[in-house]
Amino acid sequence: MAEQAQYEELARQLSAIGAVKRGMGRILPSDCPAGSAAVLTLLGQYGEMRMSRLAELLSVDMSVTSRHVAHVADRGWIERSLDPADKRSRILRLTPAGHELLDELSRRTSRLLADRLSDWSDHEVGLLIHLMGRLRESFGDCRSAPQRLPQAPEADAPELTTRTPA
């Protein structure tokens, strides 16, 4: 098991991932903010779905999901059709223009990563992919009910928190 100092450093490194995400966000087209890109990515990955499922996958409120969906629908990247099983619901699916944009986003992201990680070996990139996947698995499905933090074994042990250092 890792030492406390290693977990503290890991928390610092994970906090700094925001800079990586912001760098990746800079390559997005001006009319496709990160929330819109996430909608397109999820529809590309999972296929057509109801808005409630999209909100669950995005891990955001239905009102936030509605704004993202309206933005991408207004640009013709997705279509909303009546759900035959429930006329009150809509099924979301990518349009051909949405597929084209998703392909472009993938190319841009791949080029950025190839540029920024050009001095990494294939093995190192593969290891990062493996370890990030394993980290996500260790946290389980973040979209489900929040998991309780483990209790500290001693009364004077430091309080666990979900906040990360700045």
C-alpha cells in the first residue's frame, strides 16, 4: 500500500489535471464548448438515448443537460425525436453533421495528444491509459449514489475530505 505522502502527491497531480483539460478545451471550435463536445462524444460512444440517460452519463442536472442539448440541436449536430415507447420523452441521436464534427474533434484531440506526448514511448502512453482506467474503476460509477468515505480508525486521525489541494 502506498504511503500517505504518495497519496498527497497523487491528490496534487489530480488537481493539476484541470490544466490538461483546459488545454484540450482550447482546441474545440468556438461554437462547440466542452459541454457540447461531451454530448456529442457520449452519443457517438453509446448511440441514441433519452435525455435522462444523457444527464446520467454527463453527471449533471437535467437543466444543464437541456441547455447542452439545445445548443447542439440548434447547430444541427443532433436530432430530437419522439420516443415511441413514451411520447413525453425524446430520443437524441447524432446527425450526419454531428458525426462529421465528432470525427473532427477526435482528429484534433489525437493531434494535440500526439504533439504533447511526442517524447513518451508507446509503452508509457499505454501504461497511462491502463492506470487511468484502473483509477476510474477504483472509484466505481461516479454517476451513482455517492459512496461514503472510509472512517478514520483513530479519533485523532486526520479527517478525510473530497477536496483536493489547490
